[in-house]
Amino acid sequence: MIREIITYPDKRLKMRSIEVSEFNNELHFLLNDMLDTMIDKNGIGLASIQIGIPKRVFIINVPVETNKKNSDGDIETEYLIENLIEFINPVILETHGKTTYEEGCLSVPKFYETIERFNIIKVQYFNRFGEKIIKEFDGLKAIAFQHEFDHLEGKLFIEKLSYLKRKKFDREIRNRKVEQS
Ligand SMILES: [Zn+2]
């Protein structure tokens, strides 16, 4: 079932999410709804709090490149459901290097900005059946993990912006409100 995504400045996005203690049907329904919602919005990651549920749960599905090119000559990408990873009670064990990427967020629609993240991370998490997994991620998966992990701590990527870029964001949000009213 597709759920409604809460957006900035909704105060719930500032909540610290709570650990999952039971790996039951309720958790599985939540994960299934999160996937439906993320696919509907073409997202590559979604945290539980983004649909208003403060649990330490997020999902990531990074699209892969195909052999096909679109009309602009760019390589097309597609989502493969087997690339979906469900993270429950995740912990970051190690970090290495730095990288930057132009990030966006389904809870901060139509705003993109370059953010610095760790390049490689070693993490521990549980899958939907309560099995503990330890794994290393790099590239876009590592970036998406850190973005989603911040949601569990009540943080948004706009909080990582420099003073000037944050001013630009605040101005854009104000202008949007004027347009809507
Ligand atoms: Zn986000």
C-alpha cells in the first residue's frame, strides 16, 4: 500500500527513531508499504519516519545501468527488485574516505545539493527475519545508507549545507510558500 510521505518542515522528521524489537508481520507490512511508496515516488531510499513511523528501519534500492540509451543519449537505468536491501536497527562500524554526491530527498521535494559523505562504510544491521548481517558498502549504496541513517537520528541532508547554501534553501522554501498561497 502506498503511504503518504511527510515533508519538511514537518516536526516528525526531527524525531529520533526507536529500535525494532520484534521481527513480526507488523514489521513486514511496514517494509512492504515502504517499498510500494518508494517505487511510486522513484526514490532510491526511504526511511520509516518519512511515512510518519519512528522505527529504525530504512530501505535502499539503487538503480542499475542498462544497455539501452534514452533519446538524449544517456544510459537508461532500471530498478531490480533483487537489489532491494532492507535495513533494520543499522549501526555504522567503520568509515573510510570522503566522497560527494548531489543528493535529494523525498521529504524535501525538488531540492538537490552536493553533500559530502564517507566513501566506504562497514555496517551491521538486521534483515526482516531478525538475522544479523555485517557488510561493507561503497559508492551510491554507501551514500544512500548514510542519508537514510541520518533520518533515523532526526537529521535531514539540508542540515549539512554550508551557511550560504542553507540561505539559498530557506529562500527557495519561502518563495514556494508565496507561490502556493
Ligand atoms: Zn531523505
